[in-house]
Amino acid sequence: MTIPEPPRGDTPAYRQLVAAHAAYIRGLSHRLLERVPLSPGDPAGRWVPYALYHHIFQLCRANLALVDLGYSEEALPLGRAMISTTMNLMHIVRSANADGWALRFWLQLGDQEQRMLARERQLQRFDPGVVERLISDSSEAARGAVEAHVAQGGIYPDKLVPSGAKKPNTHSWHGLTDRDMAMKLGLIEWYETEYDFLSTMTHARAIAVLATGQQLMRGEPLTCGPHFRAPLAALTCASNALKYSSLVIMRHFELESVDPECQALNLFMREAVTAYRQDSGADDGVRAVFGRLPV
């Protein structure tokens, strides 16, 4: 059996998909990102979700820039960050306590500061008295923020406990593992497909060097620079992150009036991906390996 080569190269199909995704980002930005109503003094449950949504757009733009330059595989770790950001956003907004969870998310800064200062105390590179004072001030600032939130009638939530565990996960701000959070949000399929694959790329497992390893085994010389391999994984993850997060933001900020326009943009992007798969031969390659569905 002859398996077609994976689509690669700076082809017209590649350019058309990149252009479509750029238009998709611009369209959603104009309809949602630029229209979110925020005011100075808004509670954390409003500005933190917006900050996360803005971060997703920035990651998508960075992802697109790499794909545009021919570095589609190197863009993949950004996809994992997009999924993580989307899940954080969805958890905060879908909870019945957006202000409390947003505050817990933000106070991760204090946790990080405490870890860094504890490391400096151990290394003894600076005045120990100053380091101890900084540790105390950081802890007091976090405690003060929580007390102020509660005094105003807010609820500061306890961390959640993963299924089958007795206590919260100490490595996450919400207490769950990434998988448990995906299950809670109804995103387990997204987690087990795109997130899992992108994690292997982020942690530089074997698949991250698959293409270059195959070249070396064939005795082909390597060059540093753009390769223009298939952009589907990078751009599909980005469009999914934008689609899911936009739906959440639309509802959170009561912008449902633009839903028809956003749905039209989602359809436009889906059709662009379908066209690329057909024009590039990607679908033919998949069928050559897995066969066709029985009629």
C-alpha cells in the first residue's frame, strides 16, 4: 500500500487557510473582544474573564504568525496554552460565583511570589530580614484581598477535590487536575484529543521531533528554517479555543445579539478547513491509512 506524503509546502491551499484564519480572528475581535462592556471598579468576575479572553486572542495571533512563517509544528505548544486558558475562563464564568473564583485565580500571583521568596530564603543570596518581610507582606496582601471580598458579601471558594482523591490538587489554582476540569466542563473529548496531543509537543516527547527524525533516518540533511508542514493542528485548535471562549464571553457579558454573526464566522472557518483538507490532499492521506466508512 502506498501512503501519500503528508501535505506540506507553501501552497495556495496553505495560504488560503492562513488568510481565512486571519479573517476569523479579526471578525470575532470586532464583534466581541472590542465590544465587551467594562468599567473601572468592575469586580474580578468581569475583568478577569475578559483578561483571559484577550489572552486567547493574543495566543491565537502568535500561533497564526508562526504558521504564516512556515513554523506550524513549533506553534503547537501555544495550542495547549489556548485550551488551558479557555478551560480557566469557562470554569470562572460557568460557576455560580464568578467573582470568588476570579479572585482565587488572580491570587495565584501571591502563591507564585511566596514560592519564589521561599527559594530566595533557602539560597540566602539577599538580606534574610528583607526576604522575611517580603514573605510576610505578600501573605498579608493575599489575606487582605480575601477578607475584603468576604466583607463585601462575596464568597471565597474552597478548592475543588478531584474524583477519587481526598484533598485538592496542590498544583492547580482550582484544585482539580486538568483532566478532571475538562470532565467538569464537558470538554473531555477535547482534552483526550487535542490537549493530550499538544501536551506531548509541549513536553518535547518523541512526536515533537517525528518529522526531523524521519528525515535523519532517510539520510536527508536537516536545515534550520521554515518547513510549511500541514497547518491543520495548529489552526484548528486555535479556532476551537476562540469558538468556545467566544460563546462563554457572549453570554457572560450579555452580547447574545451578535450570536448570528459569530455563528456565521464559525461556519466560514469550518468551510475553510474543509476546503484545505480537500485541496491539500489531507483527506486522501487519512483515508489511505484508515480506510473509508462503510456506506
